[in-house]
Amino acid sequence: MIFLISILTSFLLGILLCKILFKEFANYAPRFLVNSSIPIGIGVSSIIFIVFNLLGVSTLFVILIEIVFILFLFYKYGNPFKSIIKNTLENKIFSINTLAKNPLLLLLVIVYFYSLLLDIGVYYFDSVKEPHGLWDAWADWNLGAKMIGRDPVNWPDSFHQLVSEDFHTDYPLLQKGYIARCWILLKNETVWIPIAFSFIFTFCAIGLLSAAVSYFTNKIQGLIAGLILLCTPFFMLLGDSQYADNTVGYFFLASIVLLTLARKDSATKPGLLIASGLTAGLAAWSKNEGLLFIVCLLTSQLTLLFFKNPKELFTEVKYLIIGMLPILALIIYQKIAISPPNQIVVGQGPQTLIKIKDFSRYEIIWSWYKEQFVIFGQWAFNPWWLFLLGILFKGGISIKKYSYSFIANVTWLILMLVGFFIVEIITPLDLVFYLSTSLHRLFAQLFPSFIFIYFVALKNNSTVISIPNGRTRKQNGRTLKNFKLSKIFKRTD
């Protein structure tokens, strides 16, 4: 009973936080809200558990703290479920009349839900076959959760003293912490907890992607975007393997989507910006790649200094940092007081400069990038030409009108790939081994975000994120309106 209450508190916490941060947007996109709130609730519960555990508070008392916090949010902001249920009923995702009038939409709905049920079935049977997941799951993530769950008092000392090439105690604690929290309350290390954890993040990523693309474009493109993930074998394999790559990939996607949503209109939206910062922080709390994500996310915003009012941009970045700062403080504490140094960090030295100058490493890495581009996803055939076909069919990318989000998102994606490349150049590990075990998973982390950026950027979408009418800035003493990328360096009156 206590365990069920603890699960419910995580979900309630996520729904309440998202309802508060999303404000009126939550009323118009209930599917978006559900696919955001459950993973965010799990992430926040993991943080609460680890923080109070480090303070010496029992897990049962932590649940009571969560309940008190939830009751406070109910008292201060009211019951969110009335509006959620009402808007879910009013905003029918696919009404019978709409489907009857649009055969293509009807076909896509059938294919989408058939694929969804098929993938759920495959996920279940794979989980029964490999209940402990694959190597990284049972040798790292679930093992770390067992160390926390079996010794809630002394686990930080064990993590600090244990240095192993296979067990990475320097990895962030979202997955380990939440699974341990559930095992402690359940008093049973059942394999179904990590299975359910990975299931939630895998399928919420699909749901969030589909809902976000539907909101920014239309229902047909939203279904196609979701189908791409549903039909990507490697993405599903990462899910039932119980790795943390789908978890961090989910938070990459959530942060990019929320930041894009915050810039949809002219007015600054502090709640959505804080939510984007929160999910960015949770990405860093999921895997070390999340720290690179934060650096690239903040750096990508600097490119907007050429186009956006600096004061407005710095205000947006301020709210982003507010959202991620508490989680970053916890991560810094973990890295200093609990975890041993990261093996890539301690492996740097005089050899680093030699590796940077060794152009054969660049050739090896580039060859792996090209090969992974061809075989990524484990599809029966290479589908990348379909993305090109989509651009041609839709008439190109919608950059005729200036788009803050398009520039920032594409810059972020490029910076992430560059960041991965740099880490691979300087890694102290065997280069081929490192590439063979990580590159496909790094690509998979970015893949949901790439699909979102791609679909929102296509021409002829029902919603295009551009400079709102009347929004102006001054450059060289002249006023600019509805700035076009083709005229960035031309003066317009």
C-alpha cells in the first residue's frame, strides 16, 4: 500500500508542477501534459529521495514530505484535475467526424495504434526474456540501485570507494535513485520496477514527440513523427534493455520542446522557460551527456544575440538557469562528495595534446560517424532518404521567416555532435571499443529531438514559429520587422 502511494505521489507531483509551470497551455494540450508530467514527476521524486536520504531522513518520511508538498500545491493552486478532465473531453484527439472526413488520418491512426500495441507486446516479451536488462542495466544502473536500496545509510561511502571500469559510480542518480526508492518501500527488489521505469520513459518520449509535433504542425505529421520512433527497432531495444539513454533522450526532447513553446509568441513565458530548465537539469541528473546538453543548450542561445533583443534573450536564459540551478547544485555535490572522478576526466594528461594532433583519430571517428549514419536504427532499409523526400514534398524548410527556435535548435544539435566528437578524440579508452559501444546510443539520444526539429521546420505547417507582428528591434539605427534569414545582412526600413 505504501508503495502504491509513493508511485501516486510521484505522478501527482509531476502533474501539479507541470500544470503550474505550463499555465493556460496545459488546458489546450492534455496529451502533452500527461506525457510531460509523469517523467518529470519521477525525476523530481528521485531528487527529493536522494536529497533527504543524504540528510539522514528515512524513505517513508520522504514520502510524507512529498504528500505535504502536494497538499500545499493543491491548497495554493487548486485542483488541476477538473480542468484536465474537462479539456481532455472537449479536446478530443481524433473525433469520429474528423476521421470520417480524412481517410489518410484514419489510416495513420490505425497504423499508429497497431504499432503502439505491437511495440508494447514486444517490450513485454523482451522483458520476460531478459528481466534484468542487458549489460549496462544489470552491471551499472540496477546494481547502483541495489547498493542504495540495501544500505540507505552508507551507500555514499561505497560509491566513493568503488572505482571500476564497468560500474560507473560517477554516473548521475535519477534512475538509480528512483528504482532504489521503490525497492525500499516495496521491500522487494522485483525486476518489474526497472522494467516499468524504462517503459515509462520510452513510451512517454513517443507520446510527447507525437503530441508536440501535432501541436506545432498538424495531427497527420504528429502521427508520422510518433510512428518514426515506434518503428525504430534500436530505440525500442534501448528501452527494454533498461539503459538510461532513452531517459536522457526524453529530457533532451522535453527541454527543446518546452523552449520552442516558450518562444511561440512574443510575450516571455517564465513558467515554460523554467520548465525547460528543469528538464535540462533532469537530463544532467540522468546521464553525464546531460551536462554536455546544458552547455550546448546555453551556448546555442548566444547565437540569437545577432537577431534578438539582448535584454529579452538574457531574461529567457535567466529563467532557464533558474529551472536547472537546484539540480546542478545537487550534481556538483554528488561529483565532489560521493562519486570518484570520471574516468575520461582523470585520463587526461600529456597524451591529450598528442591525441588532438593525431589526425588518424579524426579519420577513424569520421568513418564511424558515416557508417553509423547508414546503419543507425537497425531498420530493414536506410530511411534517411525519406527525410529528404519530406523536405522536397513540403517545399523545403521554413526559414523564409526568421525563426528564433529553428536557429537555436539546429545550433544545439550541431554543438552536441561536435561535443561527442571532441570527447571521442580525447578519450583515454580504446577508441574503436569506445565508438563501438557508445556512438549508436549517442545518436539515439538525439534522435527524438531531431525528429521534432525536422517536422516543425518543414514548410506549409499550420504553425510557424517566427517573429510576431509588431515585434521590433533596432540595428544600426533602423527598425527591423519580421526579419528574414535571406536578408540578415541587409538593411530594411
